[in-house]
Amino acid sequence: MSSEDSGNGIKTHLDLYRTMVKIREFETLASELMKKGKLPGFIHLSIGQEAVAVGVCSVLRQDDYLSSTHRGHGHCIAKGGDVGRMMAELFGRHDGYCKGRVGSMHIADPDLGILGANAIVAGGIPMAVGAGYSALVRGSDQVAVAFFGEGAIAEGTCHESINLAAVWDLPVIFVCENNLYAEHTHISVHLKAEEVSSFARPYGIQGVSVDGNDVLAVQEAAAQAVARARSGEGPTLLECKTYRWHGHFEGDPQDYRTDEELEEWKMRDPLKSLRSRLLEEGDAEEEELESIEEEITRIVQEAAESAESSDPPEETALVEDVYQAPLIRDQRSSA
């Protein structure tokens, strides 16, 4: 059972809020650390898109599979990823998820079914299809989720993967996080179709579009898709319409969109929306929510402090997990 579950294993609306706050706090702090020059490389943040990751992952089991993108912090956290190990990876520390070698864009945790984030556009989609095929062959009822942006819909590997999953009725949910911009290009420039979900029709699978800023709408649609997949009814293309508040990467000047557009979407903040609903429906009190927010802020801050003070990998670790030991010995003996 994930730490984000309620006591009986069923995720409540309060559980969803807690996880969304954790993603927001993690990425907000990561942005600050990047600006201070404390993180190496690049990071791509999903602030504003938290409802998609949380809504989908809230209906998955730990043994279900997930493939992510370069904007994948939220997916990992929503699936149960440890923020301490994630932060250590961002800092390039040895106790990070991948021993500090990959940074933000390639975090993986096989124990949680997280196949890995992927910097290649549409690169994670065939990975999820492979995982779905594995589940089918083994006769399990596991499902696989492929997260990708709307920019990936024009990639050949995306259509090849959807077609293969459709032909074989694989238990795969294709989740498109449509945030309107493929890097710096608005969707109206690179896609003629009005809805990404319409691409499901040629392949004879279910296509659904939902408000990606409404975590409950995402959760409901994802639950239906997962139920179909587990029962052998094949894949679903789920389009979640959302918006990223930050640029394509941290430091992006964002001259391709207006301040007015950004502010309009910020008014649809998925966290504030769920927070208001929790209070209005009596599922939480103001003090309870403030306590949760303060606790998560502390957890994320402590994770960053621990990561920053931890050790980087030793130079001798450079070839660890790259070559098998016998191969190294053979090379030395023949030298």
C-alpha cells in the first residue's frame, strides 16, 4: 500500500490532495535550487499539471507499470516514489535513484513499476506497450500506463505502439498530457485535429478527453480505462487537457506565450480547486489542510538538505553497472 493511501488502501480525496501538494512542493523547491545553481543539468517541471499524474496513478497498483517523460517528477511521486531518493538524484548524489548518474530525466524504480523517465519524445510509449505485452503473456492482470505530451502524437513510434496495443488488446493506457505546447510550439501549429483522443478511432480503441486540471475527472476516466484493460478489453487513449506554468525547461524565456494566457490557467489551479472542494464538502477542515501542507513542506525541505549534504559517487563507480565483471577481467587478461 502506498504511503499516499488511506488506512484501508482506498485513496480518498484528501489522499489525492496530499500527493498533489507533495508534487507541487517538490518541484517548487527544485526550481528554486536550480536558480541558485545547486542542481546540475536541466530540469523540466510539471507545476500546474499535478492532477493528471495523481488522478491516473491513484487507480494503479504497485505492480502496475508506468513509463514517463522528461517532465516526469509528478508521475514518480504519484506512483509512490521516494522524494529523498529523487532529490538526491537531482543533486547527482550516490544515494539517488540511479546513483546520481542520470539526474531529472531518467529516474526509474522497478520495484514500483516505474520503468523510467525518458528524454526522447515518445520514447517511453513502446516501453509501456512492452510491459503490457509481458503482462498478457504471463497471464497477470497488471496494466501499463504510458505518459506523454501532445507533441508525441506526431511521432511514428506513438502510432506504431497504439496500433500494436490495439491489435493485441494489450492492457495499456495511453495518457496524453495535453498542455498545449510541444516545447515552444502551440498545438494549433503542429496538429490539425481538435482533440488528441480522436486518434483512438482509426485503431478501434476507446478515446476519452477530460479536464486535466480536475483530479477527480481524471481519476474517474483512468479508473474506467484500467478496468477495461484488466478485463482484457484492450487499451485506451486518455487525453488530459492541462497547462504547465513554467517554461519547457527552467530558464526558458517563454516568449511564445502571453502573460494573460498563463494567468488565466493559473486561475484553474488544480490544487486550489480540490482544496476548495474538500472544504465545501466537509471532507477536511482548514487546520487539517494547513497541517498537511506544513508537513509536506518540511519533508521536501529535509529531503533537499539531506541530498545536498550527501556524497557524490566515487570516481571508481564510473563503470559500475555498465560492464559485467567477467568482461572486465577478460579485457585485462588480453591486454
